[in-house]
Amino acid sequence: MTDTIAENTVASVHYTGTLPDSGEVFDSSEGRDPLTFLVGHKQMIPGFEEEMMGAKVGERRTFTLEPERAYGQRMEDAVQNIEREQFGDITPEVGMMLMSDIGPFTVTAVDEKLVEVDFNHQLAGESLEFSVEVVEIRAATEEELAHGHAHGPGGHHH
Ligand code: ZN
């Protein structure tokens, strides 16, 4: 049965994510290919899959996820001060997003010696509202199940 979203299916969806407090759209597939993901393999934040289980092609669902089912709560010890000279050739500026050995971070403050950086996901601590429309559902291939992600349009290419 592959006419509803279930574990080990590959789902393609159009979605818009908004912050319920401000109405700001933080992400959307509008004007792009639908998002394609392998269900049940941690490709998506947990609540997104939970809310879409059992949905059929053409069905639209709207739901709000508390931080626990989205990107988690903010952790204050994920905010750290780093010596400016550690940045080498990069001139750190507030709002800049950079990659490090232990993951991505955002620059939140800069002074002459120190740079304050935040390793929290930018959506940590936020409730997220999603409006999702199912475009296509198919069974996953053996290869996709082995890799733990969807292939083809909207998925991984390699
Ligand atoms: Zn793969």
C-alpha cells in the first residue's frame, strides 16, 4: 500500500512553514520542486512526519509543532565566546552563519577581541506552523532504504 504516507514510503510535498506569533514565513517550497523525503528515517523533524502519517495524495494538512517536536528548546550553553583571531581571514559580522567542526553557528555579537556565537538551530525554541500538501507518494527502493534518504527529483543525487 503506497497511497498514504507511511514508514518506508517516499513522499513529495509542497509546504509552507510560518512562525505563528509573527506570521513570518521561514521556509516554503513555493516556486520550487516539492520536497521529497524518505518517511521514517529521520530526514525530517519528528513532528512533521507524525502529523503527515496516513495523508493521501492531494490532501492538505495544517498543524503547529511545539519546539519539542520541531528543533528543540534553545540551550544557553550553546552560546559561546570565541577569540576573534580564531576566525582567521573571515571578518565576523552579526548575523553571519558559518560552519565549524562541531556544526553550524550564527554570529550574535562582535567586539574587538571576542565574537559571541550561537550553536542553537535558528528555529530552536520556536513553535512552527506548517501547511503541507501531498503531491506524490511511492514505495521506497531498496537502495533508498539502505541509504536512509530519497533519491531522484527533490531528493539526493549521487
Ligand atoms: Zn543515496
